[in-house]
Amino acid sequence: NPVGLPAWRGRASRPSGFSLVELLVVIAIIAILAAMLLPALARAKARAKSIQCLSNLRQMGIAAHVYTGDNADSYPIAQYFSDDGSTAYAWDLTVIYDASGNTRVVPGLLWQGQGNKQIQQCPSFTGSADWADNPYTGYNYNTSYIGHGQGEAVEAPARDSAVLHLVKKALFGDGQY
């Protein structure tokens, strides 16, 4: 025994590591922090979806503006069939039917046959497509006032110059029922 040290030192040393109580306290603290963090993460995810949706709608609005510039001031028609029935045209998608009954879906009139279908996919849309070949879901077009279409009382789409108070008119909207 070295000089000056108490006799009890060095005889019984505490084992290294954590006790069960200490581990349970740490686990409880982590669980409380996770419980506090999860609602914030859910709100952030919902906000991100909302921002993506607004971005998609903005890009669709820009595409409509470009379309009217390229098509004699007219918006895309909501829908119509070709004379021979081999193609169904719509503002969002075009379905091409071949002789054997197969279909091919391409971006619609709004996109003038080109475009990214993800723009027309609402990130919050949880429903199903209107029909099996429709990869474009979540948004609707104002067919009553702007697009019109084949079989309606007014078939021709609206002209941009004829739409009064454009900023007060809904061009696209949420398409989930």
C-alpha cells in the first residue's frame, strides 16, 4: 500500500461500462427526441410536396402560355379523336392505337408531344388513373371555360385574348376526387 493512500482504494474497483439504468435513461431520451422530431419531419415532407405541386402548376401554366403563342392564341383543346379513331388527343396526353389494339401514350397537346410526365404527376396524388394507360394523374384542366372539347356545346378552346381577368381564372387544378 503506497504511503498516504486510503486502504480502501485499489481493492474494489467498479467495473467499466454502463449500468442497465444508465442505458435505459439514454434510450428514453433518444425516444423522446425522436418523438419530437417526427412531426417536424412530416410537416417538412408535406411542405416539400406542396412546393413541388406549385412548381408543377407553374410549369404547366408556362407550357399553356407557350402553346397559345405557337397556336394562333388558342389554348389546347381538352380532348378530341382523330377522324379515323386511331388517336385520342387530350391536353395532357395523347393515346395512339395501332391495328392490333396496342396503345402508346405520349405527352399531350399542352406539351406538343414532348415533355416530362413527372410534371403532370401531383406528388400528393393517391388515387388511380382515369384509365390504365394514363400516366398523368393528379391535375385537371379547366375544360368548362378554357379547353372545351369534342362533344361539348362549345368545341373550340378559348383564345388567350378572349379570357378576361386571366389572373382570376383557374387554368389547372387538383384532379384528385
